[in-house]
Amino acid sequence: MKDRVEVRSLKDHVGEEVTLGGWCYNSRGSKNVKFLQLRDGSGTVQCVFGGNSAQNNAFERFDEITQETSLYVTGVVVKHPKKEGVYEIDARDFEIIQVAVDYPITPKEHGIDFLFDRRHLHLRSSRPHAIIRVRHRIIKAIRDYFDSHGFTLLDSPILTANAGEGTSTLFATDYFDLGKAFLAQTGQLYGEAGAMAFGKVYTFGPTFRAEKSKTRRHLTEFWMVEPEVAFMDLDGDMNLAEDFICYVVECILADCREDLATLERDIAKLESVRKPFPRVTYTEAVEILRRKGREFEWGDDFGAPDETMVSEDFDRPVIITHYPTVIKAFYMKRDPDNPKVVKAMDVIAPEGYGEIIGGSQREDDIDLLRERIEHEKLPMEVFEWYLDLRRYGSVPHAGFGMGLERMVAWLCGLEHIREAIPFPRTLARLTP
């Protein structure tokens, strides 16, 4: 293999002759000069071939290079004559590795289905490339935050014997002689076990919901981070979520400006995300909707339009608390002062991006939890291990789940969540 440098390190090689390996992103030229946009995964650089400086007939061979042809380019690193911090290659020679013939994703406009049918190639384009780089930085920020705040990573199983978020959205599979197994909807129940062992844990991995939804906010396979903390109540849960979100946003603003510019993201919208977040109860949110002319019955769940209408009154995420018990999961703790509501909270992102975090204080009373399991007609036997957490040293505890793709969609300003994951799985898509 040739010794080569990466585009991202060109600033350290000004005036030196270097070799880069990459792919032709675009090319153009005239009879006197030719330009090649070379991408290598770390960035894109313009390679300029002049008729007098090129070697080995490189200028004459230039037209052999097609879009996405893989090649080595050798030349001298120079500063861009007009753009500060931008570098070019005064190209001398190139060596083709493989000529790409009839690359299907041309610079013209393509329909979204066309692009996602070719997602394995679409990832090379500037927009998805920028999105996945932001996603990568968000993931690092997530791990850095929890690792630096005393949390222990707990890897929860993907195959489970029980539902975590309701039986209607389970993906089932045969599991040897033990009957049905299900793809995990959440790592939370296992996170609770971890919290009783380690105090503070977080799970982070893929989760699955067989929800027949075609909205721009839903995927059937997505990644979720779920912290769980012993000796924490709803107020502590909200404080943790607020601090966590602000940290992630700060990291993206500090390290991803170039990618956000590629996506034409309005940075000012993200710069307003600061503590404290406004907090309203579910009942107060219903009043906001009614005041805006929307007919809404207390006890109904919020849909996307409802969340958007509530969030319009705020320039940063808003936290909605104390949802009706009947619309929330069995493990959420009912408010002793008003059992019709649970000690739950959702963090609603601004700009119409909806819920990005959902959390609650968990029910720590074994009798009340058993009552809820029976009410939801869930099989008690598969939750016996979960009930053990209330039998042996039960304590108040709380946690939340954040959908990674929803966070990516919000911070990148994406219209549809399918762009927020490398290979989306939706109701109508299982390939590539």
C-alpha cells in the first residue's frame, strides 16, 4: 500500500508533496486546467492539475477519471488563495485503482426512494455524510457525559421474554424449546436491575418497535440511551435530562459547525438551548392547546401536532409532566396525591421535533406494581424477576430514554428521521 495522508491532516503538510487515496466526488476542466474534488472519508479536497505541472501525461489522462473512480493523487499541499483554513493540492500525478462505470447517483436531483434504495452508495454524498458525522459526535457526547458522571454502562439483552412498552408493538421470533422471544423494545427494565447493583447505570443499544406508523418521527429499529438512577425522584430525573441535553448540544455546536453548515442548519436555534427548561404539567399543556383553539380531551395522548403546538410557546425544549395513568406504561409511579396521573415527564424539542426524551419515577411498591401488571393483562410469571427488585431492598428510582435518531434529526434540522440512521428500517423498508 502507498504511504498516504488524509485530507483532514493537510494543514500539517503545507509545502510538502503528499499522496492521497480517495474517490472522485466531482471533476471539471478546460484546456488549460482541470479540477478534481477528491474525497477520502475524512474530508474533501480540490486537486488542481495544470498542464505544465502535471507529470506522466496526467493532464491528458484526466478524462479517464469518472465519478466515484478510486485513485491515488500525488501533489504539493498549498493554502487556498482566497479561503482561510482551506487547502488544495497542486496535483502532479494520479494512479487509478478502479474506474467506476455509470455510477447511479449523479449530481442531478433524485427522488428519496431512489436514494434510499441505494443507501449503501448514498452515504458517500455530502448531506448524509454530514449527518452521520454529527450522529457520531452525539454518540461520543452521550458516552462522555454518563461516563464522567459516575454511570456504569450496562449492556441489556436484545432478545427478551417480555414486553417493556406494551404487547402490541413486539417483534416475535421462535426461541428453541422455550417458546416465543421478542426483540427488545427498551433496555429500561434491565437498567433498573443495574441501578440496584451499581447505583447509576445506562444502557445504550438498538431497540425495536413493531409500530405500524409511517410518520416522519418513527423507525422500527432505532438506538436508545437509557440512564437509570437509584435514590432519584421525578425532579432529579428532569434535572438529569436537562443537563444531559444541554451538554450534547454544546458538544455539537463546538465540534460540528462545518457539518451543520453543510446541512444549512440554523445555529441560532441551537444556541438558545440553555437551562432551565420550562416545565408544564399535562393538564397545563391541555389548556395551552385549548387556548389555541384545538379540541382536546383530558386523558388523550398527545400526537405530533399537539406536541408541536405546545412547544411553539418556547425557544428551547419544554418538559411536560404528570401524564394520565391510563396512557402511560405499567412501571411508572402513580402520584400518591392524585393516582389519576403518573410521575412521568417528556422532553419536547422545539421546531416541531416532538418528544426526544421520555422518563419517569418508577413504581417501587411491589403491590402497586403487581396491580398494574394485572391491569395491563401482562403475564405475571415473566415479570417475577422484575418484581424481585421490589422484594429485596426496593428504593425510589427513576430514569429516562432518549431516542438517538430523534436527537440527530433535531440537531441536524432533518425533515424525516430516516436520514438520521445509516440504514433505516421502516414499515416499508428492510433493504439495503
